[in-house]
Amino acid sequence: MRYPFLAFALFFAVAAPAAEPVVPCVAGPVRGERTAEGLCVFRGIPYAAPPVGELRWRAPQPVAPWTEVRDATAFSPACPQPPRPIPAVQSVGETNEDCLYLNVWTPELAPAKRSVMVWIHGGGMTIGAGSSEVYDGSALARQDVVVVTINYRLGVLGFLAHPELSAESPDKVSGNYGLLDQIAALRWVRDNIAAFGGDPGNVTIFGESAGSVSVGCLLVAPAAEGLFHRAIMESGAPSGVAEPLRDGKNSAEEQGLDIARRLKAKTLADLRAIPAADLVAGCPAAIGPTAKRKDNYKFGPCVDGVVLPDQPLRLLAEGKFHHVPILLGTNRDEMTLFLNREEKGKPKRKMGLRFVVRSLYKDQAEAVLAAFPCDRDEDAAFAFRDLMTVACFTSPCRYVANAAAAGGAPVYLYEFSRVASTVGRAGLGATHGIEIPYVFGTLKDTFGDGTDRTLSKAMGAYWVAFAHTGVPSATGLPAWPRYAAPADSYLEFGDTVTVGQGLRRAQCDAVEPALRERLSLPER
């Protein structure tokens, strides 16, 4: 043979195990790992400088470049956060203020320009991490997409507004650091994802609960323009965004002043010197729709005039949003996750329900009571649960669908109603967050049965098709009708996949006036 060394090299190129994948990111090369299925996985890639010391409560800064190959085979710590308030929420393991990292799953590194799906985790803007087991991107990546999950600053570290922080900011605003982190992560995707086989021109952002609220905020955030091309919102609409930064005792800045007083911090230097764990422990957070606000702080995005120019729902209704295809929906029994763990405040009789509804809805109470009938005392808790589900989730979601569709965006609406046998025993029904493992294909072997695995494959197929083309579809399954207000069409993910119309229409119509009144929204 003329070139025996060439045959020798070719033999080992085929026969030798695949080498660990290395990708030349803009800031420096990273080494991931190759799974037994052939996927390339990268964990703990920094997308911004550690937000510590003088960078605490500042917009995310560029990461310092490196030249040696950086190991990216282990997840980074999560953002510091309080203990889990709800047992069903997964633990996130180690935490550290140095938390601005992301993770990538890709079928292969060859430049194939695959669709990209960027996941924003939930947790009330206060708990959670992109490294949670349920968010493993392997099953989605096997459907020919690149999956990215991110961490972002949470709670007091991610959403503290304060007059002095605003004064030192170039934009003269403060408080939306967690949102700015998400935008920085999307810029990283734009600049680096091609090296991982992804298409920076075809990025879908998707999230659940607070992650879905984040997606809704990014839809109207000027700085996010052009960074994504489709949006998926699971069980969360930006209807509880804090009012303007400076607006009296209920403003985001006033909350920051109260936090400083509570922590006995006289200056920003004092605040920045407090260890992150002590900050979190010293600022108890109200998490979830039923959390008590007394002595607790509500952390999340605020209307600052820059990152968020106005209330997101108002901007959506005015057509001032990034006009991309939107897929969104809710679960049938969202509130059981929150209501089943506490007894206080839940009406136990018909009269109690009437009292609660009248105190919440005033002049609209009779219309609401008619939409949520309760003929027996033993039904009061169920009627209240349905009311809270519609008021906190279904109705705001439908308002987003109506507003976005009226603005010309392609919109696809769903409801998830499947109750697996293992969930049914707990009495939670199709509760908040239960759809996540169906979407990601991370159902545990002990969860449900064959119906659940079939449904999971269907949901993953719809979500991936939406990421590819902006139209959700799945072979052999119903065509998903585009949403329009007159028909109010949606797709039902239950024991089977079916098309429906008028999703809780009468109930949404009954509670929507209160939502519009609270946020000064136009009627749709």
C-alpha cells in the first residue's frame, strides 16, 4: 500500500471511541461529553461574568475570556434561594451567587443550523435552576433540535430595586436583573450556538410558570428584539408584574428601601457586603398565587420604563410586542399544587365562598358566582379552586392569546388535562407544572402508564415542530387550529389529543373584567 499510515489513521478514526466534543465559543473553548446515544452535552458554560462583589445588582457583564479548554461536564450551582416551599418542587442542590451559566444538548456539532429551544425555568422568580433533572434536554435533542437551559438571578439578588441602585445605573433604573440575565443568555445563544450545530436565526424561548411570565416579558422587552423567533408560554402570563419603579409605598423601589431598613444596611456598600445566604434568609419571599404577603417580599419583574416600558399585558394589547408565533396554555387544575398544602383562606361552605367572591370581585361578584356555581357546602372548596385556576392562569392566558392574535401574531392555545394514576392518588389532578416532564420526555418509569408516554411523545412532537416551523403539528395527530377570538379554538392534551372550542369561555368572561380593571387593560 502506498500510504499505509493513512489506512492506519482511518482505521482508528472509525474504530476508536468518539472523542469528547470541544467547541470554540467566543470567550474560549469548552469541552463537553458524548452520551451513549451520541448526543453532545455541555454543562455549566458561563454566559456572563460572576455577578458578585461590585457586580451584584448590576446588569450582566461580559465573561472574562479564557484560552485553555474549559471543562463543561458538570452543572454549575444554582442561584441562592430559600428552601422549597412546595414539596413537589425539585431540589436544586448546591447554590452560589456565581450562577450565570447555561447548558446545551445537541445531536451533533456539525454545522447543520438546527432549530434552537431555550428553556427558562419557573419557581416564582425565587427558586429553581436550569439543571433540574426534569429539564434534561436529551429527549428533545433527539428530535433534531438544540436545547439550552439557563440559570438567572433570583429573588432579592435578581429583582431588588432601590433608589441608589437606580442612581448608579446608566439607564437610571434598577430591579430587573433576572430579566437582563435572560437577555444576556439569549445574546450568548445568538453569538455561539452555531458552533453547537444550532441556527441563531431560529430560536424558540419556552418556559413554565415564572419562566412563562419571563417569556411574556421578553415578548415586550425592547432589548430582546431579534434574539428569538418563536415563544412558548406554559402556565403563566405576565399579569402580576410590579407597578412602576417609583410609585409610592407600593413601588419596587420602596420595597428595596424597606429591605435595606430590615437588614440595617445604610449604604449600597453595606448591602453588597452582606453574604448572599444571609440576604436570602433575611428577605423572606412570597412564592405562588396564594402566598401571604405580610412580612414577605414579592420578587419579580417591574415596570421600569426601560427593560419593561409598561405593563406587558397592556403592551401586548396595544400591539407593542415582538410579532413572533406564540404557543401557550394552562393546566386544568393549576391551583391544587398551592391550595392543597394550606387550609387557611379556603372557603368550606357556600356562604364562605360567596363572602370570598364578594370581597374579591365587588360589583362583579354575582356574575362570577354564576360562572362558578356551588349548590352544596361540600362543593365550595372545588368551586374556589376552579375560580382561582381561571383567575390566576386561564383567563390571563386567554387575554394574551386574544391580544397577540389581534396584533397579527400566529397563536396556538392549549389546555392540559391528563391525570395520570400516580397523580390522581394525590388528589392534585392536572396540577401546576405537571406538563413539564411530558414536554421534555422526562417522565419517570414509575409515573403513569402507556397513555402518559404516548401523550409525552405527542407533546414533544408538537413543541419541536413549532420550534422548526412556527406551526405545531404531529404525524397522525389532530391539526392544531390557529387561535382566533370568535372560535376560541384550542388543543386539549388529555387521555387523547382533541380539538376544542371555547376554553372555559363563560368563566374567563366572568373574571376578565377584574383583570382589565386592575391593570387598566383595554377590552378584547
